[in-house]
Amino acid sequence: MFGERVDIGTISFACAFDYLDLRFPDFDWRSRQPKCAAWFTSFEARTSMQAKRHSVA
């Protein structure tokens, strides 16, 4: 989808997908958008995304 690119656009998409997982777990966007889900799985493994997750919890 975006490859290894990291900029304000990819960060915005990642935050939106993370928000969907957090607030609307029954929405199940991942099964309907497998390419986005695959990209997000790799993006959310980034150290910066993990740090964000731990700082919010």
C-alpha cells in the first residue's frame, strides 16, 4: 500500500486504523480491507507506534 514510506499521510492513516481498532472493534475493517490491514500490521510494529501505544495506556 504505502511501502516503507513514513510521512504525515501514512501516520494519519495509521492513527485512523488504530482508532478503529480501539473504538469500533466490531467494525472489523481488517477483513474487508486486507491490503490496508497487511500494511497496518507492519506499520504498527514500528517502535514509534509501540511507544505511542504504551504512552496512552
